[in-house]
Amino acid sequence: MDNQLLLKVLSLLYSFVSLPALAIAGATYFFKFRTNGGMLFGGGAALAAIGSMYNKLIPWQNFLSETQYRLPDWVHLTMSIALTIHLIGLNIMVVGLLMMTFGKQKV
């Protein structure tokens, strides 16, 4: 299998399956147990999914390697903002997961 195709498939699975599943799991955990860790986990996963999906849905992204220098500046700006949202969401998700794992649970 071609490496580029494999990377594209894994990237799409991550963006459209893994991150939304994590957001759903975090939201379910929050509504079931009402903890701060669950809220951070679900919110962070939702932000990560939104940022990643945005960059996958931009049609110009598919041709970025060939047309990167011909894209308008506003496209680069929105893609950078989406990447920033994605990375902040991942960090918030990890903090929430750590809080759920090592924090004191309310019974």
C-alpha cells in the first residue's frame, strides 16, 4: 500500500471516527458522573474534532502540496486557526483525562 494513501486513510479515520467518539464518550461521562474532568475531556475532544474536521473538509487541503503558495491568505489563516483549536482541544482533553484518572471521585 502506498504510504501517502495510508496516511490519508488514517488521518480521515482519526478526524471522523476517533475524535467524535472521544467527544461523545467525554460528554456521556460528564452527564453520567458530573465531574470537572468529564467536562474537560468532552469539551477538549469536541474542540479537537472540530478543528481537525475543518481542515479535512476544506477542498483546497487535498491539493495543498501542489498549490500551497497560490492559496489566498485567508485560507491559510483559517487553517492555522483550526489547527490551533485542534491542538488546544487535545491538550484540554488530556488534562480532563488525567483529572478523571488521578483525581478524587465524588461518590
